[in-house]
Amino acid sequence: MADEDWGRRYGRQVRLGKNPTRPKTRILAAGEDACRLLDRLHRSGSGCQPGPQADALRQIVVQNYYRDEAGRLRWRTADDGGLPPSSCAIVSPYDTTARYVRHGHIIRWEGFAAHVTETCDPDSVNVITDVATTSAATNDGQALPGIHTRLARRRLLPGEHLVDGGYTSLVHLERAAREHQITVSGPLPGNPTRQHRKGEGFDRDDFHIDFDRRQVTCPQGQVSAGWHGPYPTSSPTAAPLIVARFTKSQCRPCPARTQCTTTADSARTVGFPPRELRDLQLRVRAEQQTPAWRARYAVRSGVEGTMNELAHGHAMRRCRYRGQSKAHLQRVLTAIAVNIERLSRWSVTEDPPPGRPPTAFQTFLDQQGITRPKSWRALGT
């Protein structure tokens, strides 16, 4: 198969560059070559079974190419042929377990995700107590139960666990309190209804929910005609959902219809979690509006400095090994090195170590008498 054209294309490392010449032609040529190679391996009479490299090549071809009705090879796009979900798409021929993830429009990477837990006692040095490594395409909240299980096994469970908003969900808050007696504190996702997002009309919280009678009353006094569920959700971090439905005969003549639903030929439906989770949701959201909770949660603001220390001071963002297990081992060793470095700078006979020093910009603001939010890191906090 290695003819002159093959050698010219693959005799050296292939780089398309920023402005390649006829990129579509080169991409389709590479796809045809891969299909020929896989077909030759499949029809080989030597009795050799294709190895993991051939299996990876086959999956890469399937996720990036398809054949049209005429049998011609086509390059897949989101609009032409569709693309596989990031949770199963191979993004590196060297590590088939690495995955692609994007947070917003700026943060994106290929590989794995690291989850770091550290102490935050004001009178002692911060120590990393747990490191978790998951697929980059895994929701952050799915790592929380495993973190609590490992901390319980090491007898390092905290009384309150301050977490990022990506880790908070009603399911995890209830599970942590029930299984480990831990209070998980973090920004709880807000009301997802369209009316709440736009700040106009009747959102879910404007409806009165009666769990005993299994009915919902709308702001205009209409009582729901149906109560269904709870239904399980596809996401492991989402709570089961109860759905209350109103009929068209109730919604069509309503004078406040435009404030409730914009669909002309449908009635309003209201979804909410079961009673225990609904009560927890209302209590947590109300608590998060108090100054006491905000001051308590501000202690977590310095954890981003730990992530920066791991990424830039110890190069944890670049993995030296292939595979999730070895990548996790590197991160555990990195966390151990950080703990040794922190503990070596602190003596129990001396005063407690000060907090993270202010930045040059924060010092300038203080010198000019310009106030700054309390959540900004400052000396001694």
C-alpha cells in the first residue's frame, strides 16, 4: 500500500498549518487512505487480529467521516452528518481516553479534569486532602460523592464543604447530609424557567404547590388538572421531577395568559422536585441571600490560588503520561509535593501563617483608600 503518493503524504509528520492548501481535499484523501488500510487489515489472511491502534483508527474514521448515498466519503460536521458527543469522541491518537471539553467561549482543553480538596482552617496551613481525576466530559458534580467517600475512609470529612457552583445540586446536598452529615455550601442553580430568567411573568415560584392534595394553584386561582411523576432524569446530578399540568380550557380564557405562557395553543405545565428536595431548595436559596452565608462562603475565594499554584508552579496542566490512571497518579504526587512545600514553611512553635498576601493592584487600592469587595483575598484572611 505504501506507494509513491502514500510516502509523499505520510513519509513525514503531517501538519495542515493555519492556512493549508486545499484542506478539504487533503482531509478526504487521508480518510480514503484510512478506509483502505482498515479494509486491508480486515481482509488480511495472515490470521493476525487488529490491535488497539487499528480499533482506535476505525472509531476515529467513523466519528469524522461518513459515506453518502452515492458511496462517496464525506467529512462530518455538526450540520452535515452530525458529530458524536464529546463524552465518547476520540481527540488524540496517543491517548484514546482523553476527551475534549469547553467551558464557555474561552476555556477549552483535551484530556482530563482534576478536582482538588483542601482544608481552610484560619489557624493552620491549608493542606490538600483529596485529588480526583475524571474524564473532561464528566459533570463536576459527579465527582462529589466519590470525594466524600474517600475523605470518610481517611477520617478527614469536614463539617462543611465549600464547593464551586458546578458541584452543587439538590441530589448531592441531600445525599451528603444523609450519608456523611456534611453541609455542602455552594451557589445553588437558580430557577430555570423562562419567566424567571427574563424577570417578567409568572415563574415556578409564583405557583402554590400542595403536596398533600397533589395539586398546584396558579397566581390566578386555577387548580391544576393533572399531577404526574416523579420522573427520573437523564442527568445523575438532577433531581427527579414532578409535573403538574393545566388544561387548555383553563389557560385560554385567562386574562394573564401572556404573563404565563406565550404559546397560543397550549397550557402551562409546572415542574418541581419532590417535597423533601423542594423544601431543601427553598431553604438553601433563602440562606444564600443572607450576609452570614456570604461571609462564610468567602473563605473559599483563595482556592483559585491553589489551582494556579498547581497549574503554573508545578505544571500539573501538562500530563507526562498516557491514560487516566497514570494522569491521576501524577496529580496525586503533585499534590503531595505542594503539601510538603507548604508544611516545610510552617512551624507549630510559631504564630499561625498569614493568609495569602494581597496583589500589587490590591495594595495600590488600599493605599489610595479605594474600597474593594471583602471576597478579594487580603492579608490575614
